[in-house]
Amino acid sequence: MVTEEFAKQFAKAWAASWNSRDLDVILSHYTEDFSIETPMAVKLMPESNGIVKGKENVHAYWTIGLERIPDLHFEILDVLTGINSLTIYYINTATGRKSAENLFFNEDLKVERAFVMYS
């Protein structure tokens, strides 16, 4: 179960990993069979139809994203807690774009699925 304390600590570590731009650190939060559903994948990897599955494919997808936004920086606006999930509401200060990332965890508290929405 995801607690409010875990959610806040995870979100802080998650944002720090993205702000470091180190894909190995970023991917350490996720399972090997992780999948992400996001409109950005349609733009960066049209063949994905918005769903990228598996750490290797996600690595390739996020590599493209990091190359396109070299000054990416996430600032957390809020963290919402679910049962086995949390939502991180944040702004990418490089683009001014707000996002909500819904993360679903397995029993080892690794992210196995994510849904992302953008403003």
C-alpha cells in the first residue's frame, strides 16, 4: 500500500532523478515490464500509438525526450495518494507545461504502469 509519506518521498526522489537527467537513476524506479501511456509518445514515437512497453523501449523513448528538452526541470506542485498508486502533479519549468503522472506500483513498490496527462 502506498502511504502519504511514501508518496511524498517517492515524488521528491522521482523529480530529483529526472532533474539529474541520468536515465539509469530514472529507470531504477520502474519494473522491467513497465508500460507508459502518454500523448507525448505519439509525438516522439508515432508507431507506439501512445503506449511504450518494457524498460528498453521506455529508455529509447525517454532518451528522445531528454534530447529534445535539454534544460528539462521538474518542479512538484502536488502529490496525490491512492491505494497502490500516486499522482505527481508537476510543471516542467523549461517549457512551462503542467503534467499529471499517475503511477501504479507492484508489491515491491516499483512502478509497473504509468498514465500521463498534459495541460
